[in-house]
Amino acid sequence: MDRKMANRKLIRLSQLKNKLATENLEEIDWVTFGVIVRKVTPQSANNGRTFSIWRLNDLRDLNECVSLFLFGDVHKEHWKTDQGTV
């Protein structure tokens, strides 16, 4: 993990909103981790394609979640991922 994180900045999901407002993250090589705390049953978009919505949390502040929308091949490959997965 140390090798993978070399020269990268860890930003916790619970800090992401604040960091986006105060830093230019496009200029930083950063990484975050999240746990799937809630999954919505796959939905159909207006164009008929199916997508998933995951709620992610870093388990530090359970009130601060990030919604992740999965479309296309990403949805097809990962929609069965279990809640609780990191």
C-alpha cells in the first residue's frame, strides 16, 4: 500500500466537499476510499439504460456520504457488488 500511495494525497470522503471548495484537486494526485453503506435497486434512465446508485462513506462521519452513479459497462460489471464492500 505504501508503494501505491507514494506521492499521492489521501482525502477522506468526509473531507471531500470541503477540499473541493478550498483546493484545486485537478492539480493533485489524490485518492479516497469508501465503503458502500447503501445501494439503491438498479434504476432505468429515460433512454432505457439501467444504472445503479451507491452511497459511500468513510465510516468517520456517517452523516457525510457521497453518491456514486454507475452507468454502462461499470454498472454491468459492478451492480452485484455487496453492500459493505470497500
